Amino acid sequence: MTERPWFDQETDTLLLDEYVVEMDSYKRIVEDGVITDTEFLEQALRVATLLRRLEETLSPEAKAVATEAFGEMTVLNALQALRLRASSALP
């Protein structure tokens, strides 16, 4: 993925969600409409590998900010999952 801004300069909207559909990993995994356990685990490993690489390059100050940002993004994802589960008719 080439260098891209994280936010739209005019609207201040986070753009990362828009980039997902352009990513090869996403396209490959969802192309058949089924997300297998293997695909899920491979994506988790891909993320962990990238986070390790990133962690090695960050200054202590940048790492602290990134840690807080990733933590808050994880909270947001968990809240979204809980809302989706609560609105689902399935148990």
C-alpha cells in the first residue's frame, strides 16, 4: 500500500475503511464469500508481523501514541461487534 493520508483533509473523515476494499489481502479473502479459519489466522499473522515491524521502527514517544491509538481502535472494533451482535436476530 503506497503512502496515503489517514484522514480526508476537507472532512477530517478517517479514510482507512475506504482503503480496505482496495487491499489485495481483503479482496483475496472475500472473493468467494467465505472466510475460512485458515484465512482468518493468516490475516492475524500478517497483522502481527506488520505490528512487530512497526514497533521496531518507532521512537518511544511514537510507540506510546501508536499503542494508545491501536488500543482505542480495538475498543471501537469490540463495540461495533457487540452492537452487531445485539442487533442480530441470531443468538
